[in-house]
Amino acid sequence: MTKYCPKCGRTNDESSKFCKNCGEKLPGIHSMNSNRINNDNNNSNNGNKNILIGLIVVLLIAIAVIGTYAFVALNNDSANTSTNEVSNSSVNEVSSVDTKTKTWHKVDSYSGVGDKTITLNSGGNPIRVTSSAMPIKNYADNFMETIVTHNGYTVGSSLLSWNSKSAVATKSDSIEFSGSGTFYIYVSTYELQYWNLDIYEYY
């Protein structure tokens, strides 16, 4: 074992107390070995710190990745649930519309013996006008004529008639039309016991 001079770095015998080159007092421990041991310890500590920092960084990255994945998964589940609810709601609405079948509904009724003019306002749904009448038993030409007009044009008409050979019995006929606005129904009669007019709307 040798001693190194802290001043000039010269090697000296282990038993030397002063440097044989510059006369500097030599320490009682092996300086060079002590420095090397200190450096090794420092290097070891630095390595341990680097490993610890690396582990912390990897752990933080893992937590961030897992958190992001969980957030995306939860949002997707929520979006799918909302989409399913909207789809089910739409299906239910369509089903309820489909199951509600349109049909004819009586909206008005008129009766009389002689001529009459009736005003009808329609929102656009199909309309049916059903005429029926009973003649007087006089062996003449009895009739009930129904004419429907809109904007000055005839949109439908019906004629119930009896002659001298006809049985005295009720007859009926219907007119169907559609459109919106004001319609006029003209009833013309001759020698009837009574007539009836029923108005139906399809919805």
C-alpha cells in the first residue's frame, strides 16, 4: 500500500509521514483510495436516484394511460346508452303512430225536406258526404241531388231518384273529396218525405 501526496501527487511508502518529493505532511489514511471509495459511493447513490426517478416516471405514465382509457370507455358507454334510449324512443313513437289506424269519423249531420245550402270548412283531410232520402208515394219522379263545389268548381255530385215504377224505399249515395278551404254543398229535392246528409272526415 502507498500513500499519495495531496500536494504533488507523488507516491510514498505507507510508513512515510512526509512527502519525499515536496516535504508535504502526509495524511494518516490512504487518500487516493478514500477518494475512490467516496466517488464509488456517490456514483452508486446517483444510480439509485436515477432508477427511482425512472420508476416514478413509468408509474405516472401508466396511471395517465389507464385513466385516459377509463375515461374514454365510460364516455362510450354513456353515448351508447343515450343512443339506445333515443333509438328505443323513436321505435316506440313509430310503433304508436303505426298502430293508430286512420278511419272515418262523423263530424256533422243535416236533415230536411226541401232545398238547402251547407258551408263546409276543411283542413285538408279526405271528406265523405253521404246522402239518403225517402220519397213521397205519388208515382212521380222524385229525387235528391247533392252537389259539392270548391272555388267555383264541382268536386263531386250524387243523385238519388225514383220514378213511377220504383219502390217507395230509402236510397243513399256518397261523395268523397279532399282539399283545404271552404266547400259548398247544394241539396236540391223534389217530393221527398225527408232527406239526411252525414259528413265524415278521414283521420
